[in-house]
Amino acid sequence: MGQRTDISSIAFDIIYPIDDSQPYLERVSKSAVNWSYTNWKGMTFGILFGATLLTLMRSLPIWRLPRSGFLAALQGLIGGAPLGVCVNCATPIAQGLHRAGIRLETMLAVLTSSPTLNLIVITMMLSLFSWYFVIIKLGVTLFFIAVLIPAIVWLWSKYSSADISQLTVPEIKNPLSHSNDGVSDGWISSIKTSVVEMLENLFFLLKITLPLMLLAGFLGAMLIETISLDTMANLSSGLSSYFLIALLGVFLPVPMAFDVVFTSALISIGLPPGLAMTLFFSLSIFSIFPALVIGRDISWKLSSIMASAVVIVAILSGLLTEHVHGQIVEIEQQQIDEALQELGTDAREAKELNNSQPESPPIFQHAIVEKVRTAKTLCGNTFATEGECLSNLLRNKAFGSVDSGLCSAVGFAIEESDPTFADLCNQILESKEASKLAIRTVDISQCNGYECRMTYLNATSYIDGAVSRCDSIVPEARVPLCRKLVLFNRIMQNRTDIPCSDDLLPGEMAFCQSQVKARDATDQLDLETCIALTDPEASYGCYSTVLAIKISDSRGQFFCTGLHNRNYTKICEDLLKERQAISRMEIGECKKLESSRVQSCQLDIIQLLVQSSGEEALATLSLPEPSFDEEAHITSFSLPETVRYELLQVFDNVSISTHPATLRSPPTNKFELQPGDEIGITHAWSVNATDFNDPFNYGKGISAGDINNDGYPDVIVAFERGVYVYANLGTGKFALSSTLVPAIDFNTFVAALVDFNNDGFLDIFLSAYGGKQFFYISDAGDFTRQPPVAVPTSTSTLTMAAGFADLDQDADLDIVLGKWAYGLERRFQTHNANNEVWLNESGIFKQLPLFDPDPPGPTLSILLSDLNEDSVIDIVTGNDRQTPDIFHFSQGPLEYLPPSPGTIPETSLNTMSYDSADFNNDLKLDLFSSDMTFSQPGRDNYCDAIPEGKGKGRCLQLVETGREVGDYNIKWCNTKPKAERIECLAATILAIAIRENNANLCDKIPQGFIAKRQYCTNVTGDIPPDEDIDLKKYPAQRATNKYLMAQGAKFIDVSENAGIARSNWSWNSKALDIDNDRFQDILVGTGFGFGSSGEADLLVNLEVFPNVVFHNMQGLKFVRAEGDFGLDDYINTSAYALTDFDLDGDMDILEYGQLVGIRLYENRVNRNNSVTFLFDDQRGNRFCIGCKITIESESGEQIREIKASGGYLSFDEPIAQFGLGGDMEITGVKVQWSTGEVTKLDRKLNANRRYLISRH
């Protein structure tokens, strides 16, 4: 509550926002206006109620006044508490009572009990403050009202000339006379007289109250704007501080419940409990407004005595609270120390027990028993309800995954003392298994309980009508909460605004729309958008989440300065203190937080302590080095006869030669799958247990191209230590020609075939984790004769994307490097991820500082393409997460400007891949980018998609290992065979090091996994927080695929209308004409992880989805067609290469599948005609990277651009392939060379041939 309520100085409601940069008088004036607006409803009620009471009391026979002052005070307490208005609003009511002749004790008791003892305030107190804090506050308040108020009135009357029992009530103009003769003037006359009396009393109260109310508000605003929250929070616990705080509290005229929220906020930023109680007591029970009214209408002496009594009692209550708090903290710290000592003793006993028995699965019970007993001790000493704490730990997997073994061990640990905990474990297990079955079968009838049903509903929230299903599935009382939770899950899973389109009530629609905006702002870490949200709940949640992320990213070193106002500073400082307490595992520090966050903080620390129990063996653990698979064996093979091209014609300095396309296999309307081991590609990336973290689970690179210039495209395949080079034998088979391992610590990502030295032979570019990147320079197709050449870089993380083109048009390829620094473990921070441009100056690298002013990565795709049609390459940087995509449009060679506003309407948010292609054949290059967008249910088990004998066993093994590594189960690792045990232990050490932010554990990771050791050091180290990005400078972002159609000098967003906005967890996405119908289609590689396996806590985006084909329908729209073309397998495919491997004129696909290696999809869709162009440009870069080729046939024109960029970790064969449909020839060709010149070839060329165009 405290953090969710917007507080501006002494007001809740904000008419005029207040910022510390504003002048003092402006802040005071705005604060006074805000205060008046906050109080106007309550004051209106108070004045109306006061006038009503005054009228009734004067019109009716006066009620019997109690003779005792104590009884009078008790009467006022009973009558005032239910009023539930602030002390300022109660003042007119008390004034009306006094004018009506009610005793002063009763009047003062009503005044003070209304703001302090009403049900709303007490409920808030119980939820926000510690139990002892509430007890002291209520006890002192009752004492003050019931005992001290009669004493104060007695003291005042004793030393005053007036007698309390004979106080003269001031005359009111035209009072009603009371008679006892029983004669009535009639209803009309009585009503008329009463209304007149009421209006006169109302006017009277307004006249004497309103000026004082405005004065009190202005004086209070002056005071609160003079004293900052930081000053108050930093006060020491001396008597002078108590006195100042008490004076401040008794002076400020605060609104209802402000004392609760304001005190809670100050406690959260460090105000000591004693001072907090002093402020808490004095803040609401009295203020300058009632003091002014009492002083003027009754006695300034009485007003002074009342204020002094509040100050004295406030100080005494603060001193009492400080003493009690100190005693409680001391007892808690003693209990925690005892618990930690017991933890160490249990760990030693368990270690001795484990060493005395053979290693076998039952031994895990001892580790679980140790954790459970540790948890019981910590929970019992920290939480009032031990069972609730243990239940939370169980559900959060503090003891490991909930299974039968865990529940058995829990029962053993708890023994007979608390069988309900073991029963709870079994209930959770039963619900978990039922929910897995329900999710797998999409059948909620498998669930018997509420928890299972909610798990199912949340996991399937993407299904149409999911929210409405709550109405019939859960109990009626829980339907609103169910609908809200399912809707929220749908919002978070879909990552689009589609969740707000159906089955929602009007209020839910508004909630959904605001939460979508909050989600998008959170994804971009955009505080400005969070503040601008009109829904207060969404705005608060958005702002708090972004602050929490920034604080987490900084590892507690974040500075809560320069935020938008003091309210946000308060939120920030509370989150920062919580983060610091958790990171230091100082459970006692949690008590200093706002009370609503204390238990969550304590629970987080207890979970860390429980999870770390039993891991002392890591300190002395020494792992042997892993033994990797033997190097791939190279067998002898014969290359095919070189393809010979027949010269057709010479045009000035350009010649064109031709070779017929190979006769195609009989069409089947589909692609034909050929596993790698059947075509000779037998070696690839071997996934192991240390590859579970970003970026190692992102996949490896692949590239196609003719390495030895025999006319057949070859392929290179990245693996964990280098690259495999496979030669095309021209028979539908490949053979391993070399294995390149640049360095012992190499872990490859990018693998690209490009001609760096422009000698007409493709070289190999490789990048690896840790900032390492090399070129292997080809010696006529042989890469083993020369050592690799290091490519410079100014960062030490990872080049995740690379693009090659002739940026300066000097006839060689330059390099653009896209950098990536940190993944999920550090929330994708971008420190040390600045992208780079390296110019190729005759083999010498020269850096171009193009990206210096741009925000850094994480960059997953670099596209180099001439988008603005000026014959010079433009640069597009596709960034994941909150960093916007960056566009550099050329104004000439090496001259770049951002596109003018509106040129790019919107981009993807989590951009995975970019490509440019002409999708509607208007001879303009359009843009397509892929994102993570989900539109349909997937499968829950990745291993089911892998055939037996093709990696399925290894998949199942890794799924099991991943589960145990996620539970930090060292003992389970020790039961595995040696090789598997080493990688399991290395992965577990890495996971524990990240969890505990312990860089010392990184040295325990074997040298054989040196890239993972370096990764461990990076993610556990201190990283400066990312700088805020001015998102207004860049195109807007949305979490969908984007099809930006070129239209004039701008692009328009037609993603939704074209039907290609969603393709699940997407990676490499490229354009190709699958069926040679003249229109380019899109293939999206998808997949991540091993699926949810029906696990309740894994969302739909971890399910397994097929690759996606968007089939182009004549340039008008796209339709999903992966099933039609036989490309709908469920293998994770982050990278693939497009190539015509058999030279038959259609594009084949070499997919790099996780765990299954390389697979060839041979295109056997149809026999539509096609034509293919290759280039040898001896005046520019030899393979014509950056060239645009336009052809004309009977059915129209088409354009292609040859690129060595775009996509994700994927490089296609550098050719231009055109589908012609039924056209038998082309009537003309135009080549726009990479250096800017244009050549037109006006002659007919037959279809179904390959053409080599050479420039001399």
C-alpha cells in the first residue's frame, strides 16, 4: 500500500506535480493546492456533518451529558472512531458538537479518535507495520484519548477562569426556541425553519473554518517543502530528533491515512523505528488546523496544552518503540546465528554420513533432510507461521524439484512433528503431475483441484476464450481473480496487444490495454512511458519493475538520484535496500524495509541459505579435465569435375557465360529431408550440460559457398571449438575436408564464407566468446597452410552478428560487427557491447567510429543493404530486448545519417533477424524482421521431435541433467559416468556461482570449458548500470515480426495485414522463392530449449514449435504453409543456409538443428522455371556482395541483392536466384555493381540455366 500510493508532500492527490527543481514558493503553492484538493471531500463532509449535528443538537432536547470527564471521553471515542475522517475533517464536526453544548472531553475525543481508531486505518496498520509497532500505537492512542484528554481538560479548567461545567455556548444568530407545550407549527413550517437553521449553521461554520483551513494547508506546505524526506530519514535517535519529529507531526495538517502511508515510506528509506513511532503518533491525532480552531473558539491555553501533550506522548511512545525494537532485533539475530550454526553442524554430519556410505540415489535423501531441517530452523526463528514459510520454500523449489523422492525425504526430516508438511509436498506433487497431463492433452478434466486448474488456465492462456473459461471452472468467489491472473499471463506470453481482443469485460479491457503498455515500457526499461500511463496500478507496477531491474543489474550499486520526484526516489531506495539485504544475506536488514516487503525479503534470504546448505564440498572440489570427442576423421575423397561455363557474349568490359541447370528430381510438392549422416555431414556442435546459459544455447553458425571454385557450393559448420569444412562432392554428398580450431579457448558462434583479400577464393571468418575473432585466409581452397589472422576488436565479449560489404566502394569487403555482452542472468545488460565497423584497407583493418553515439547491443543481426536506393550500402542493426534497432542511411560512401522521422514507422522489440527483399515485385527492397511472438499452442517435449538414433537419447539425458542442474544437485551429478559427471558438475558450479554471485567458484570450472569459466567471471563481476536510452530518437518498438513495405522514400508497416506478424520463438529469417512462382517467400527458423514437458512453471514460450513458412500470395499477403512444403518439423533451428547445392535451379536449405546437427532439405516442390546468376567482379569485390540484379520476363520484373549479412548466424550462397513461374526466358538483365556503376544486358536468356557474369 505504501509504495502503491502517490504522495506529494502532504497530499495524496496530484493536481500540480511537484519537482525538486521548481522554486520554493512554486512548490509551496502547488503543495497547498494539492492538499486542498485531497481534503475537500473530507472537509465538505465534516462541515456538512458538523452543521447537521449543530442543528439537531439545538433543535432537540439536549441529551444527558455524563458527569465524569472519563465517561465523556469514552463516549466521544465510541462516537468518533466510526466517523473515519482525518483530524482536519473532524474539526468542523467537533466544533459543531462544542457549539451544541457537548462536553469538551467528548468533543476532543471525537476529534482524535476519528483519524486514529477507525477500521480502515487499523487494517492498513496491520498490513504495513510489525505487530509490536501496531500494539504500541493503538495502546498509546487509547491511553491518550481515554485518560489524558480528561486530564488535559481538568488541568486547563483548574487554571482557567472558566468552569468546565458552566461554559457558555456562544449564541448563534436566530436559534430555534424550544417549548414544552407540545404545540406543533406543522410540517412545512418545521422543515422550513430547520432548513434555514441548517443553512445558517453551515454558513457560520464555513465562515469560521474555511480561512483557517486554507491557512493551515499553506503553513503545512511551507514546512514540508522546507524539510526533505532524506533529512528526516537520516536523523539520529537523539532526544532533539524526537522533539523535532514530534513538532513536525503535530504541526502538519495531513489527510486521512496519510500518517500510515507516510510513516511506512520513511521507515522503508531508513527512519529508525522510534522516530517513526513519534511521527506516526503525532501526525494524525492533532494538527495546526484544530489547534487554530480550538485556540480561537475556546482557549489558546487549551490548544497549547493539547499540542504539548501530543508532543510529549509522541516522544515517550517513540522511546518505548525503540527499546522494544532493539530487544526484538537482538533476539532474532541470536536465533539466526543459532540457525546458521545448526546449518553448519547438519552439513558436517551429512557429509560424514555421505562419506560413510556408497554413492547411490537414496543418499540424496540426506541432503534434502539437511535442507529441510535448516529451513525449519530459519523459518521458525523468523516467521510467525513456520508452515507458511516452509510451504513457500517448497513451491519455490528451495529443496529441489517436487517429486516422490523429495516428498519422502521431507517426511523423514519432519518426522512426526508436522506431518502436514509432507502431506503438502504430496499434494503439490499430485497437482503438478495432473497439471502436466492436462497441459499435454489440453484437457482440464485431468485436474481435480483449484491449484491444478489455475496452473492449466495460466499455461494455456494463449488459447482463445481462456479468460472466459474461469467463469465455469473455478469457484464463483475466485472468478474475478482467476480472470485477472489468466489475462495477465496471456499478456506476458503473447507479447502483443492481441490479448485485449476478445472475451473481456469492459473493465478488463481497460486493464489489459494499460498492462500491455506497461509490459512494453518495462521491456524497454522506459521510465518515462511508465510515468505517462494513466492507470495508477499499471504505472506503479511498471516504474517499480524497471527500477528493480536497474537495481538488480547494478548489483545493489544503483543511485536513487535524479529520479522524477521524491515518491519515485522513495520506491527506489526501498527496492535498493531490499536488494542489498538479499545480496548480503543479512536477514535482520529485512526488518528495516516497509513492512509489506519484510517477509518476501526474509523468504528470499532463507531460500538462498537453504539452497546453499550442503555445498561446502565445492570449496575443495577439483574436477578433472573433460575428454572431448576425438577430432573428426578426414577420409580421402575426390572432388567433382569443375563446372564449365560457355561464353555467350561480351558487353564492353562485361562477359556472360552459361551452364545448364541440373535436371531436377521428380517433384513431390515438398522438400525432402536428408539427415546429415546420410549426406556425409556427420560432425557438428555437440551440446553439453554447460550450454544451458545464454548465449551458448543460442546455436552455432553456418555458411554456404563455393570454397574451391569447382562450381559446387560447399558448407562450413561452427562447433564449440572451431569450424568443420565440408566439400560438396557433386553427387548429393559432402565430405569433411578440414577441421579448424583457432585456439584452445575458442567457442565459436559466427562462421562466414567471404572473400576478404579479394583473390577470388572464399575465406572463413570466425567469432568466439571472449572477443576472439579470426580470418582463415584461403590458399586456393586450403585453409590449413596459413595461421589464422586475428581481427581487432575493442570489446572482450562476443561478436554475435557480422555483416560484410564494400562500405567505402574501394573494391574489397569491410566488416560490421554486432556485439553481445550478457544474457538473462544479467538481464541483457549492454556494457561492453558497442558495435564496430572495420574498414578493409588492402588487408589492414581501420576502425570507423560510426556506432560511438549509438546505444550498445545486444545485437543479433546486422543487415547491409541499399535501402534508400542511392547505390551505397546502408547499415541496419537489429537489437534484442530494450535497445532500439539502429538505422544508418548512407549519404555517400562512409557518410551516414539516421532516417528522417517517420521513415521507419515501427520495429520489432526483440529483434532476432533482419532481411531485405522485394516481396511485391515493385523493384524496391522491403524489410522483414523476426521477433518472439506466439500465436498457437506447441508441443511440450523437444526430445519427441528427434528420431531414435539421431540424438534422442542424448536429448533425454540433457533434459534430466538440466533439471538437476537447475536444482543445484551436486550429489546427483556424482552418480553419473565420468564424462557426464564432469560436465554436470561444471554446469552446477556455474549455476551456483551465478546464484550466489560468487566469482571464486568460477575457477572450479575445468579448463576444458574455459569459455564457460570466462562467462562465469563476467556474469558474477561488477557491471556498471546501462545508461538510459532516449527512445524518442528512434523508431517505436513492438514485440511482433515486422514487414515494412517500401513506399516512396518511406516504409509502411503492413505486418498484420500481410499475415506475418507472429512466428513463435524466431531466429534466422530469410527470403527465398520456395516454389519459383516469381514471389519471394519467408522461412523462419524457430525454437529454444527442450520444451516445457508440461511443467507447471514453464510458460508456453518454452514449448516446441515448428519452423514457419510464410508463402507469398502474389505480393498481396502471406499464408502459413510450412506443412504444405514439408518444412514443419519441430527441431530447434536457429540457423540455416540457403544454397542450390545440386545446381538444379531451386533453393535448398541446410538447417542447423539443435542436437541433430545438419540436415538438408532438398527442394522438390515443383518444376517451375528459374534462372540463377553468379558473379566474378574484378573491378569490385569478386563475389559481387552488395550488387543488385534486376531481370525482366514476360510476367514482369524482379530484383535481387546479393548479401553477406542479415539473418542470424547464417550466410547464404552468394548467388541471385529467380523463380520464373511458367516464363521460359528473361528478356533483359540490369546489374548495379557494388561500386555504383550500372550495366544493362539487353538480350534474351533462356530459363533453367546458370549464368556467370564477369566484369574485367
